[in-house]
Amino acid sequence: MSKSRKTVAENHGQKVTSKELATIKRLLKEHTPTADIAKAVGRSLAALRKITFRAGLSLRKKVATTVKKAVKPAAKKGAKKSGKASKRGPILIH
């Protein structure tokens, strides 16, 4: 009964080089899938996540958003309008 052991990568436990970090940043800008970035750098997905988190990078895909116009809720019946002047005069302080 032999159990198969997981293989350990050559760079297991090694520090991330500036060249690897530059490659990761470049591939992130090109919107490369995470699995492909991990292969290109020679690290596992878990290691890539840890590297990017420590470097302050995001693996989330940037989605182009459109600016939505703010829609004001309809005024309630009988509510005072805020733009209307007060019936009272100005407050005088002596």
C-alpha cells in the first residue's frame, strides 16, 4: 500500500524575484487568466494569490463600468419642498 506524494516545485519556499513580480504585473495588465500567469511564473495558484496580495495587486478582472445618472426618488404627496422659502422671516439675533 503505497501512497503517492505530491511533488514540490523547484522554487518552493524561494523568495519572489523582482523579475517574477514584473512579469506578474505585466500579465495582469494584459488581463491574462490567473492559471496562465501562474504557469508563466512557475508558481502555484495559491502562491500567486499570496504574492499578489503581499504586493498589493488585485487578481480581479477590471470591468468597464458606465456612469449612471442619479435618479431622485419621487416626492411624497403633502411633503414640503426644500427649495421653497420659509413663511417666517429671518431670525434676528441681538
